[in-house]
Amino acid sequence: MHVHVYRPGKQTTAVREKILSRGSLPDGIAVPSILNGDIVNQGFGPEEFLQNAIANGVAQGLLLPVAPFGTRPEVVRKYNQWHAEIQTTRRGELISLGTINPFMSEKAAAAELDFIRENFIGVKFHSFLQGFNPLAPELGSLFEEISARNLSMFWHTGAPEIYARTNTLPEHLVKIYDAYCAKDNLATVWAHLGAQRFGDYFLDYLAEHENIFLDFAYTYALDYAVYGTELEGKPVEHDGRWDFYFDLTNPRYLDKLLKKLGPKRFFMGSDYPYTSMVVMMRAVNRMFEVHELNSEERNAILSGNARRFFSLMGEIQPDKSELLSPFC
Ligand SMILES: [Zn+2]
């Protein structure tokens, strides 16, 4: 439920460089994607994703395109068109959300949202890559237009402190949900487990709003599940690069989340190609064991919750999704 694919060429080169530049975690643990072998010659298109997914027992994926800061409206449309085409040609295997440039003119945004409504069930936002402050008042009308079209908002979460303006944390997302989604109980997703920064207030809020989902994409929860024994009890030195996704000071937040919300609110997510599918599946299985989830609870996280999300948004998936096929 959290995958990215890229066209060959410049985009692929940029993604590869981003992955390779990560090196290792502060305590010397290799970055998961590096563990998965030869990234150097790999493409990151839909075919590569599906090959990688199928090899790891994952049957379906949710694509999340992001038009970075400054993307011109006609290029935003190209992103959406390409993802709509993939969704059509790989129906039953890949489903996509749409992307928008939050700084587009009102007119261009309305046209793009109409296109998105025709083709997708929601919009992915990445405030950091798209360079916007999620609480900026001038974005209010965009969020209203999205809600008016009954589209889901799928939020990257994280807080690189040096870019404080573009933080997306539970405190921001609660305000957005209250203002634009709560009235109609719209389904929304806070990726990366909501940046793993949950005080009791946010836990109570999540418990009261059952259509807010969280995904495991690129979270410390999964690394912790894999490397748990090595890290247990050892505070990991924080070098500032990693708080984009991880709160290394709080490795036990997943216990808290599962206890408070139960397993029905979580999606799998690999954040392919930024983490390895091999590592992700290993971690998910380890997490199931650590938290002693039964088969019904495991199936909910693997695919049942994804289907609930789609049906809340009026999306009927083809027969294949009726199988208990892991959805990444
Ligand atoms: Zn992602």
C-alpha cells in the first residue's frame, strides 16, 4: 500500500543515487535497500516492482506518485496520465493515487482534480518534496476541493527539523482531518506510522476516527522487528538524517499503537524502491510473531484493511483482490 514507480531515464538515475547515498544507519546497520542486492543496474518501473513483489509473495501494489516542488501543471498531468495508464494495463495488480502541485492556480488545480477524480480515489501529498506547509491558509481551498470530490488524502509524514516549515506530523494532520475530512468521515492515510510521534492525545484521536489508516512504509518499526535484538535497550545515536522517517528515540511506539487501535488500521507498505521487499516481508512476518497476531489479524494487515480503504472510497477492485493476496 505504499510503492513508487519511475520512468526509465533521469528519474531512475535520481532514485538510484538517492538510495545509494544512504549508505548505512548510524550504528552501522546497512540501509535495507542495499541489502537487496544489485541496485546499480536496476530500473524502478511497474514491471520491476511486480517482479520484485511476486518473488516475495506480494500480489498487488498501491502506487503513490509525487510531483515535486515546482512541477508545471502540464507535467503534473503527465505524472497522472502515466499512472492512470499503468493502472489500466495492470488492473488487479497495481492501483494508483494521483498527484497535484499544491501551488497550481485554482483553475489548473480544479482541472487536475477532475482528472484525478475520474481515474483515482485519492491524492498523495509529500509536504517535504513538494515544499509546502500543510497548515498554510492558502491551501485551504485546495483541500476543500479534494474533499468535495470525495477523494482520499494520503499523507507522507515526517519532520526533518531543518525544514520545519514542511513538517507533516500528527498535530498537523489532526487539524487537516478536522477541517476537511471529519464531517464526511473520509478515509485518509498517514504514511510511515504518522512519523511515529504519538502522544496520548493522538492515540485517542485515532481511536475515535476509524477511517484514518497508518502504513508501515519505511518505518523503524520494521527495522526494529528485523534487528530488534541488536537494538534492544541500546539508544541509537541520531545523526539528523534519519528523523525524516524514524523517531529512533521511541522504538516501542508500535506496541502502543497496536494495543490502542488493534490491527484493523494498518497497511503494509514497502516504500519500494526505497526499502527492500525481502527485508520488508521478513520484518512484517517477524512483527506478526513479536506481537502475536493471529491469522485473521495478519490477513487484515496484509490485505483486508486495504480492501476496506478502497471500499470506503467507492473503489471496487477486480476479483483478484478478493483473494487474500498481500497488498504492498
Ligand atoms: Zn513513499
